[in-house]
Amino acid sequence: GDNNNLVTMSNAAANIFYVPANASVAYPVGSSLSVAQGGTGATSLTGATGSVVLDTPSTLICRAQYSTVSLVQISANTWLVGGDLQ
């Protein structure tokens, strides 16, 4: 249900968006997920066991409240992440 949709993480405390392994959720290659930090708690992204998340910044933490990032699946268990990260 999250494919091609925005997931808003509206937490006051630090929170984690887990990217599922392909064995758990078989998104087709090319799928896109968008995540927004809606609350004041820092949103981190991490891959579940078996899933690899690739990023260009040094962390996978949203920079601030209302930051938005996108993930694109480039192979069965590999996601490329870009957006407003620290």
C-alpha cells in the first residue's frame, strides 16, 4: 500500500521508517516510496534484515520537520534514497 504514496511519520520522539526486505514485501523493481517527517521527532530510514538502502549523504536521517525523502527500488533488495537528509 505504500508504493507510490507518501508515508508521514508524525511522531514527537525519534522514529524509524523500516524499508522491508523483498521476502517480506515484494515491491516491483522501480517502485517508489516517499517519506516525510511530519513531527518534531527525527525520522531515520533503515533497511530491514536482507534489504540494502543506498544513500548519498552521510546519514539516513531527515534533516528537519517537514523534510521529505524518496526511495526507489533499483533491484530486489536495493533502494536508492535521496532528498532532504542530514
